[in-house]
Amino acid sequence: MAGFLRPSQQMKMDNKETTEPLHEGIIEQFTAMQENIDNSSPISEISLNAEKILKHLRDNDISSDVGRALCYSVKCMLDSAQTIVNEDGKSWDNIANKQFSQRAAIVMYFTRNVLQLPHLSGKQLLKQFLRICLSRIIIMCATHDTLMQWTSEYSIKESKDLQLVLCNACTEPSIRHLLTYESPLETPDKDRILPQEMFSQVLKILQPKLTKSTWKKEPICQHVYKWCLIQMMHPHLGQHLDIVLPSALLFTDDYQVPNKIIGIECLCHIIKEVDATELKWHNRAGVIYSAVHSQIYSNKAHLLDVVIPCMLSILGVIEKSPIRDNCVRNVNRYDEILQLLLANMESEQVIVLRRLYLKYVPLFVDKMGVTILRHIKILLRIISSYLEVSDGQEEKGRLATLQLTNKLVQVIGSRLTRHTNVLLKALLRLLYDSCLQGFNESNAVTKEIQNSVVKTIRNLQVCCYDSVNRDLKQVVESEVKSIPQFVECVNQIVCT
């Protein structure tokens, strides 16, 4: 037969005979590696299989059959390496963690090297590979992006390396751009390398694992959901609101504080990155407000640290700004929430919670403007009480209280005239105590307290000059001359 064939035909026959066994062999190796991952075979065996396959792919051309088999094999490997070990919802042991991270690291290493193959640089094969595997690669990268109980230093490194190679292959600067990629409408479908709506594809994979009955068994999916959600910015997130919102509400409603915190953080991001108008459609903003409102009664400091700013964000959506001049300043939900916080603040004895309230009440003062006068009596009681008591060597509580007082003076201004005596009395008492020996072991802290008090009194003096100066002169003339430093500080204020 060979004698009747032209040289070119003979060469094709020889190539066909030699390449077919090679192709069959590489496909068998794909299957073997996939089975090893499925069966949790020893890591050394999986690694050896990966190196053999990569060597073969580097040394030989990739036919369409092998390319298709490669795409689906990588997809299956990514799915298998992502399988949740924690099927009963209990904590993982160290052995399971180590095996999971090692297996995932090898799959990410293999995927990264596949993306770097010179044969994959062709538009058609790369397009096929990305359409089949891209969503799963992103999920794998998100799973191992940060230090978690199921990750290791090696898997985190592989995740970062894979993200870099993936973005280079797709000519996009970051994963965020991949998730929100939209090719121009005039681009023909055959010329589009990246698939459209990648975030939707990722959510489609995650959604069945984030239902009410399954999400507790899928801690990795919860982490991936949050990681991908944080990558989505305005205006891209709004079109996915109906899909992403239920999961965030589900986490927030859980009884475990870590899950509540994740849910609140997701809601904060949604509020920030979705238009207020879209949030108001179908009462979504009202639903978010109810979910956050139920958490504000907590006494867990690390939970309140995310709940209060989230509450401020959603109030900005559902309520008109109290500082607007062209609207009636009726009592609204700003007042309701602040009243609740101040009631807790007044009776609070836990130092961490006192400092937390002092951190966020000034933000309410900023948002509410002069309407904060509705709550001035309880605010003055809190300021007087908090200035009397030390909360530690660094005096963070007193310094934060002085900052709150300054904020009140700046916002309310001359309307404080009726309450000047109460405020001035608390400030002068603290200034007097700070001038006594043994007030604080640190001279720097003492000096900072004194400077802050003097600054606050001066601001109060600007607003209510006559009443403040009259009271200060009475103090100088009274029997406090035995404390020269105190008299000197007061004189400085009076003379300015």
C-alpha cells in the first residue's frame, strides 16, 4: 500500500498512526488523575500524574479531541477538589484540612500550567477552555484566597499565582474585571474569548448550596459567595440583587455570631454598591432595615461594630436626611435608633461597649444635625458620667467623650446656651482632676486630656461667649488657687 501513496499521503498516515495512541494515552491519563482526585488518593500520586500530563502537553500538539478532553477534565478536577468534606456541618479536623488544601493546591498548579501552555494561546482553544472552566477557576481561587481553616500557605500561594496567570491569559487586570466583563455589542460572537455574565455563572453554581437547608454544611460556599460579592461594584451589582440578597439575609438571621457578621458585611456592601432607587423597589430596603434592626439589641461588641455602620447606611436609603433645609424635620428612624443606643450607652458598664458607642454616636450627630437637640438631655448625662470615670491608662473613653462633646458643640452651636452650665461643669471637673498629682502615670496622656478639654471649652466659648466667660471668671476667683496649673489653664481660655 505504501508504494501506491504519495510521500505527503504516507506522512499523514504515519502521523495518524503515531498520534492516535498518544491521544488515547493522554485522555486515559486525564481520567486516571480525575479518579485519583475523586478517591482522595495519596497526594504524591496525584502530583506525579499532573507532571506526566503537563510534560505530554508541552511536548506534543493538542488536537481538537485532546483539547476538548482537557477542558472537561480540568472542569471535573476543579469540581472534585472543591468537594466539601464537611457534609455533616461539624468542624473539620486538621487531617481533613491538610488533605483538602493539598489536593486543591495541586489542581490549581495543574490549571495554572495548562493556562501557560503555548498551544493554548490559540484563540479557539483558549475560548473553549475559558467557557468551560472559568467560573470554576474563579470559585477555586476565591476558596483559597485568604487564610481560612481549609487553606494552607501553599494553597494560598497557588491561588494568587493562578489569579495572576488567569488575568494575564484573559488580558484583564483583575478577577473583578473578569466577573463584570462585558464585550462590546459590535464584537462578533466568534471573536469573543471571555464568556459574558461570569458573575451569574458563579452564582448559578453556588445557589443550590446556599439554601436554608444546605448552607450550614457548605462553609466554603459561604466564603466564596462573600468574596465574589465584594468584587462586584456599582453599577454591576444591581442587576444581580434578587439573587445575592437572600443569602445575605439568611446569614444575618443565623444564631451564630460569626455568620451574623458575614451577613451584615454582605448587606453593607450591597447597600453601598446598589442604587438607593433599586433598593427601594419591592421594599428591599425595608427588608434589609428589619434584618439589621433585629441585631442592634445585641451586647456583642464585635457584632455591633458592623451592625451600627450598616444601620447608618440603610437609614440613609429609607429616610430623608434630617439636615436638609427644605423638608420638615419630623421624628424618624434616626431618632428611634439613636434613642436605643443612648439608653444602652447610659447604663453600660462594659468598657469595650462604652468605647464602641462613643465611636459611632458622633456619626449620628453628623447625620442628624440640629435635630440631635431632641436627645440633648440624655447626651449631657452620658458625657458627664463618662468624663468622671477612667477606663484605663490610655484614657480612650474620656478622649472619645471629649471628641463627642466637640462634635456636639460644632453641630448645635448657640442652641447649647441653656445647657452650658452642665457641660462646662463636667469639663472643668475633668480639667481640675487632671491637674492633681497622680491623675495618670503617663504625662503624655495627661497633657492630651488637658489640651482636649481646653480646646472643647474654647469651642463652647465661641458659641456662648458671655455665659462661658462669666462662669470661668468665677472659677478663677474662687478657692482653687492652690492648684496653679488649673488656674493657668482657665486663665488661658479667658484671655483668648
